[in-house]
Amino acid sequence: MGKQPVVNHRILIILTLLGIGLPSLHAAEYLSSKELNSQQREILKTGKPLLVEEESPGNPWPIFTIYQMVRASPETVAAVFWDCEQDPKYIPNCLSTRIISHLKKRVIEAEYTLKMPFFLPDEVYVSRNELMIPDHDVFEISWEVMKARYIKAGLGSIRITPMGEESMIRYNNFVMPGSKIARIMKSHASNQVAESVNALVQKVLDEQSHDAPLLESQRSTLRKALNPEEEPKSE
């Protein structure tokens, strides 16, 4: 699997919330698959996030995959994540988000503004996000960066799979950075890869405990997006 896994409670700014597709596996298969070794599975069972880095040939940054358990249903996690305009309230370094178009009920384009480290001006990028149901009770949201200041290409996805009374988040990101920031941002991106997923988990738990109206509104929006009866016109 390339590098040994890095277990970290810190995670990534939305700049590195970009990834590759995920295999279609049922919940029971996840923890028994060859994807995770026994040590990694034990770490995941403790509730700690698990960050795995794999070298990406020809790319200065590795592929990041993070796994984390959360005591919530897959629909709940997906509903919170799909509501991207809430991102500035809980995602580290996210200054603003706005939906700029609804291409289909399950496909949106959104503009994100991120605070960058060091002396760098803010990143502003546009991402195309798509909602999918690849398996029973499994939710997946993928995204592709359409334009950005600092990166050449970015793909990502998050899959939420039921695991008894909990859900497992499997979050992949792949970024091809611009040459000017590749070296100075590599360690920064790696050090933050656990923060965004952990922030998502905490946001889900907080809404379940303290903001039921918002969570119900997010679930309603998610269900409407999954209803194939009527597609909105492109803006």
C-alpha cells in the first residue's frame, strides 16, 4: 500500500478535499478487505481517524485516504456534507462557499474561498459536486475542480457506509498542485488531512445534539436531490 499509514487527528483544508473514486463494497467487506491491515482495522475500531498516504507516480503530492467512524446514519453524514454552504462554519480555513449553478438535482457547482498559509493570497476555486447512491444505504459525493488558482487538477470523493449503529467515512483526495506551491504546501496539506474529516464528524454530532431543525432541513434537501421526478434547469 506504499507508505505506512499516518494516524493523525488533523486533516485537510478544502484545497486537498479532492480525491479518486471508491470501490463498491458492503459495510462488512470494508473492515475485512485487503484495503486495511489488521493494525489499521484496530485503529479504526477505537474511533480514531486513520490517514493513509500512497505515492502518486509523477505527482509531487501523495494520494490521501482517510477513514473515520461516526455515530450517525450515512444519510445524516451525507446531508451535512452536501450542504456545502455551511462549510465556512466548520471546515478549517474555508472563508466562504456559494453555489453558483444547479446543473442537475444531483450535480452542483460551487465556488470556495480558502485562507492559505504563509504569504499566499487566498485560493478561490470552483468545484463540480455530484451526489450518488452506489449501493443500498451507501452515499457517495464526488467532486472535480473546474478552475483554481494554485492547482492544476483535483478530484475527490467521500463515501459513507453503514456499520451497525455507526457509519464509516472513507475519504479520498488527489491533487496535482501548481509548480509554485508544490514543495511549500506538501507538508501543510499532509498535516491537515485529518482536520476536515474530523470537523465534519464533529459537525454531524453537534447538529444531532443541538440543531435538529437544521439537520432535518439538510436531510430534506438531500432527499429532494435524490428524487428523480423533476430536474432543475441549468442556471
